[in-house]
Amino acid sequence: MIALLANAIEAHGGLNRWNARKRLTATIATGGDVSALKGIEQDHLQRTVRIDLHREQALIEPFGKNGQHSEFSPERVAIVAADERVVAERKDPRTSFARHDMRTHWDPLHRIYFESCALWTCLTTPFLLSEKASEVHEIEPCHEGGEVWRGLRATFSPAIASHSIEQDFYFGPDLLIRRHDYRVEIAGNFPVAEYASNPVNVDGIKIPTRRRTYLRDETTLTPMLDTLMISIDLWDLRFD
């Protein structure tokens, strides 16, 4: 493991502490322009997300209506009723995004895939880089707010359900995650910059509780702050 990644993981709580835990639960509220672009009604409801830390699995409840929850893995997404009846499901869900662009409307199963893999990625960063990335190397830092944020570029296997195969992660002077750049491959491959802030200490693990994602200029990497694509707020985080 390269030094920057090892030090960033230690700053977030360390691998031993992370590996001793299996699941994370949080209350979430989401927003941003992606919902309108995708024809999704934005409800701003508080929901619960529960993820496995070492396998790509997530559950969000309620989903659609009270008494229903979503289930996610790279191989399957589903809406499940309180009595465990499967309301709807899709196998091999990433293939359903073929030929989608930024404005292609999504159905509820598309939404489950996007929200779940986004939440799983942000809640497991930076630890997932030691487990899921096939290659990680240091890149040029970025300069923001009078600080120098050191960067890592990670390459993931196509088998990993995430935003894009190549993603960049930037860490502040305290080595906590500040920014995450990627392309939304399943929606026309548009580039974004995601900012992470307001970290909390959950049993020794530091996790940001505020995420704001903006369109990003292709050339300068500058975020377009008038285009808030995704907002995520989290609280009541706990390990199960």
C-alpha cells in the first residue's frame, strides 16, 4: 500500500478498527438537480441506509412508500415489501443504463442502483481503496481554500458497482477526505466534483456527514458551483 493511502486510512481510524466492523447504519436525506433531470420526484424524506462494509450490499428504507425497502448488490436490485414479497427486481442492473445520457429518465430500480452504489462508495472511502481498487497511485494535488489537498487516483474493476472505473480522491492536511472526482458513467459519463465535510467520529472511525456534488469543468477540473447535482446529509451513524 502506498504511503499516502496508508496514512489516509490511519487518519480515518485505521484498517484494524474498520475490519472489526461489518455493517454501518445511518439516517440520510438527499437532494440535488439529478432528480429532476432523471424524472424522479424529490421528496427530501429522511430514510435509513444500511450497508455491508466489506461486500457491496445496501438497503434503504422506506423506499417508494412506508413498509417497503430497497435491496442492492452489483448483481441485483429490488423493491421488497414488509412481508418480504418482491415488488420489483432487476438482475444485472448496470446493463439497463445502456445508451443513457444525463437526461434519460430513470425508473425506481435505476434509482436504487445509483443511490445505493453512491452511498456505499462514499461511506466506505477511503477504506475501499485498499480492498476494491486494482491500482492506486498518487496524482498532482489540488489547491482549494488556501490548502493543498493531496490526491490519489484509483482504478476499479468493472465488477465493482461504482461511479466510474477511474476515480480521484483528495485529502486535506489532516489526511481526511475532502473531494472525490469521478464520471457518472451510467448517465452519459458527465464529470463531477464531490465535496466531503463535517466528519464525525463513529467508534473511532471518521466519516463525513455532508456531501455536495457539482458538475466539473473538463479542462480545469473546476466545480461549477451553480449546478448542485447531488446532496447527501447523514446523521445517527452507527456500526452494527
